[in-house]
Amino acid sequence: MKKNTESIVVGSKGIGLQINADKTNYMVMSCDQNAGQSHNIETDYSLFEGVGWFKYLGALPNDSKF
């Protein structure tokens, strides 16, 4: 996961884009209970927060819209 994240950060910089780590989270989805544990990913330039849930298109997982 960390290697892929670093590749995205470096590749983005190569074409003039910058990933905003303050607005970027990641979530692991798996049937394995232990795989869902949230860990932060730190690259040379940024810290990406692992989360257990996030708001998607304005809806939270507990909303009736979701």
C-alpha cells in the first residue's frame, strides 16, 4: 500500500499535480476483520490517514440515503 501511494505521489508530481494529503484518506475493504484496521501511510512528502468510514457524496454510512 505504501509503495503504491508513493508511486501515485511521485507520478502526480511528474505531470505537475500535487495530492492534498489533508483532503485525502484511504479505507481498506475486506472480509478479513483485521484487514480493516486503520493505519496511516507516511511517504517522504505526505501523511495519508487510514479511516474506517468516510462521507461519500454527502452521505454517511448511517444515513438513510446510504
